[in-house]
Amino acid sequence: MNLAVDGLINEFQCPTKPCDPVYLAGLQWASANITEFSTPPSPTIASLNSTTFGYIEMSYYIQEKGGRYPNVVFTPDDFAKIFYYNVSDGYPAYSETTLLDIGKMREFFEYGRNGTFSDI
């Protein structure tokens, strides 16, 4: 393995070698660290890719809302729980936490509508 890849693994605290793509997706979603430390640096992947729009990363959304959600923090583990699916076949797997389940998605939006984030 070359030094650049080893450096990337250490920088992003990847739990596996090579970095698991789901972990990297979660890291970007939770903190935008991948694009923040890219060349050129960017607070969101949306500014680097013309096919994306809106608030792709939770960290960017929270930052852009200017303190509206001061105690809300997301981690790559949260991403893995919220978007849990069977990697081998690509289908959602049953989980108490996944938003890929339509019932859980409805619940999530209801909590958001009511502002009861602590129930999530």
C-alpha cells in the first residue's frame, strides 16, 4: 500500500484497509470531511458535482441552518444505522433504525414535523 492511501486511512480513521465505501459515505454525510480535505476544499459534494443539488450532507444542512439545531450531531455510525441495507443484494434489510423501511421513514418525518428529535 502506498503512503498516500495509508495517510488517507489514518486521516479518516478508517476501521478497515482499504476504507469501506459505506464508512466513507457515512463520513461524508456526517461531517463532509472528504470534500473538506479535497483539492479544492469544499463544504459539500454538491459544489463539486453539478449532478447533485440541495443539502447532500447532514453537516452541511445543519451548518447552513445557522444554529437552528445546536445539539444535533451525526456520525458515520448513524449513517450506517439510518441507511442500513444488505450489501450483497442491495435491498433494504430489516432494522429498527433504517429509513429504507417505509414505516420507519414515515415515523422519522412525523418526528421532524412535531419537532420531537429526541424520540428518533
